Amino acid sequence: MSVRFRSPAYKDKMSISIQKSAYDIINRANSLIFYCDCAGKILMCNKKFEEIIGLPGNSILGQDCLKVIYHRILSAPGKEKLFKAMLDDAVKYKRPSNFEGVLTDGKSDDHIICWGMSPILTKEGDLEGVLFLGNDITISKEREVSLKNIDETLKNIFLSIKEYALYAINLEGNITYYGMGSEDMFGWQRDEIIFKHISALHAYDDIAYRLSFILEQVKNFGRYELESYFINKAGQSFPVNLIVTRFIDTNGDMAGYIFMAKDITEKRELEYQIFQSEKLAAVGQLVAGIAHEINNPVFVISGRADMMLSNKSLNKKIRADLKIINTQVEQIRKLVDRFLTFTRKTSPIQEELDINKVIKNLLPLLTYHKLPSHEIKVVKLFTEGLPKIKGDIHQLQEVFVNLLINAYQAMPQGGVINIKTSLFSDEYTQIAISDTGCGIPTNVLKNLFMPFFSTKKEGTGLGLSICYNIIKNHNGSISVESQVGKGTTFIIKLPHVNKVVR
């Protein structure tokens, strides 16, 4: 549809007015606008173009557009080649196109320009010239780079967090996101676990009931927190603190669930040690009282028996009976002494010790104990040059002898005892005493350091409890690992001389 005018004079007047308005609009535009002929000579440009180029209009018009745009030495040749290639394409194929280029202004600042090129054709379809419209997108590009850097920073933060695992599932329960410490915690690589069902990560007793219950609670209330058990790639179960929330998509609809888990194995071990300490303290008070009550009548019985034995007129049978009484009283005294040793909080006599030397010197002492006569090989795997520890040599010898005797007794058919010393986290020396014996069942392990708990027919159940107290008084730790049919390992960690104990 064409525009009609009332008269030729009015048409000319209106054309001049429209032309003037058009020039005015172009000049005030915030975009870079210029027009060049088929040879690339600039025939028209606006103020914004002059401002960015840094040249007045009379120095621009009639000049080659490439020489005007890239007249600064700082501009790279590659930028000019790209612009020329786009211009040649527009001239040859008479088609519009868009591209991004860089201009350097009079202050030597670079501007990223998004160019739009529109070929201008005559009524016959011949190319008359090319109109360029450029928008300065420098700020938006900088924001884009800034956002990308923020994304990279957040990604690096998530990757550096190792004690937490973050992953997400869809409504069908399949894992759709697996990141932030998940690979370290579970052992599965992302490509091994992605899109698998969430049950692959949860302990077997959680799959049927607890997992469905957790997801139902999150669906209804938005969030749920609990302590649960997970399974790593090796099939080992470990405790975690788990927070589950809804995963909401961009439309505000629930698309799945987000899981954040923290491994609380160390926390559980610490809680157990505190629980053990509290129980040992309570039992210690009870034992001290009982030992005192037993000692009084035992002392009377022993005194009376000695008095009667001093009577030379006693017949042989009564004298023999009194000796039996004295022998049994002595046994009771020894038992009471062990009770008191367990309850007595004696401070170790501190001295600097070479742990390898301590263990080497005590090994010959084992020959004085009634050990099984079967053949047992003792292998010493000592790390030389370990920092010295501070402790009571006699108390530590008691601990090592006790553990070695237990190792001997655990191998009635013979076997191997490995004694290994090593550096642990630069602040502790670790001593591991392993045997290839029968192993300890899981239900027994948790009570192993409890007083009066014993699996031996003639045991008092105080040996390991005393060991526990001695190591604790040395600001160290003692733990045990065992597999039935494969053997047991006791692990002791003792701080170095210069370790600051908090």
C-alpha cells in the first residue's frame, strides 16, 4: 500500500519534513548507524557513530568504512578481516546478516558491537548500498562474563566441599544431579550412578519403609532431617546426617527432591567413646566401693587363718585346710587389686619415648607368660625415624603385652602377628597390632572395652578396660577392627611430644 498526497506541492513539503525528521531520529539514536555504497564508501553516519569512532563527520563521509572503523593502530588485523568478510557477503548475496565486532574509541577503550547489516536495493533489485546498525553490548557482555565467573566460582566451591554430598532425584526416584562431595563420600563416579534409582545409595533397611516415608514427609511439609545409613561403592554402610528438601522447577512445580548428606562416622565414634567413658566412670565408682567392702572381711579372714596356722598343735588336716583358705584369700586379694588398678586414676610418669624401642624391648617379656605352644610368627613393620611420644613406659608396656597375649590366644592353630608403626596425620604415631585369628563378632565388638566383659572362661574382663584407660590418660585413642575368620587389628594413636592437646 502506497502513501497518497493531496497535491505535488504538499507532497514535496511533506517529503522534506519526513526526511528532516528521519535524519533527526537517526542522529539522536543510541545505536551506531552508517550507510555506505557498494564500494564501501560512507555516505551517511549519525552522532553515536562519530562519538565511538572518535572522528568528526567531515572526516568520515566519503571515506572507506574499513579504514574509518579500524583507523586506530591498537585494533587487531583479524577484526578488520571479519568486518570485510561480512560486508563482501552482504554485497555479493544481497542478504542481511548479523555479527559481533570490536571497536576501539578515542580513549582506547574497546566496545563490543553487535552489527546488523541490511542491503538497500533499487526498484529493479540492484544493490544501491548497505545500511549498518550497531548496538553497544559491552556492558551486557561484561555482565555475562561476570555471571559465568560467578558460576565457575560456585562450581569450584561445591567441588571443594568434601564432607557433604549434594545430589537430587526426580519424582520417579532416579538420580538427576550428583555433585559436591558425592563421589568422595559414595565412591561412585558420576557416569556410574547418574539416572540410577536412589535405593543404590541407601542402606537396605531404609529402602522399603524409611525412604518412602522421608519422601512423603518432604512432599507434605517441604523439608525433613534425620540420621540414616548409606552404602558406598564397596558395599560398606556408614551413618549420615541427611537433609531432604523439595526441588522446585522454574514454573513453581515440584520436580523432585534435593538431598544433602554429611558423613557422621567420626561423630558416632566420639559419642561412643564419651558413652564408654561415662559407663567406665560409673562402673569405677561401684567397683571401688565393692573392693573396699570385700577387703575388710578378706583382711579378717586372712588374719584369723594366719593366727591359727601359728598354732603348732594343729593337726595336719586343719593346717592343710587353712593353707587352702589362705591361697584363695590371696586370689581374692589379687582380683581386688585389679579392680583398684582399673578404678585408680593414676597420672602416667611422663618421659620421651621411642615407640619402636619400647615395643622391641617388651617382646622378650612374652616368654614369661603362659602362652600357647603352637607356632606363631611375629612380624615387625616399623617405620624408622618416627617422632618421639611422651608417656609412661611401664603402662604402655602393659597395654602392648595385653594386646599381644590376646593375639596369641586368638590363634590356637598358629598364625601371624603383625606389629606396624607409622605416622598418622603428622601429629600422632599409630601402632597397629594385627592377628590372623578367629576374629570377633560384630555384637561383641561394641562391648569389648567394657569392664567385666569377657569371652574367655577364666577372664576377669578388665584387661582391655585397663588398656583403654591407660591410652586415654596418654591423650591417645584405641580402636578395634575385626572380621570373623580373618583376624583382628587393634589400632592405637599416641600424640607426639610437641602435639598441643586441647
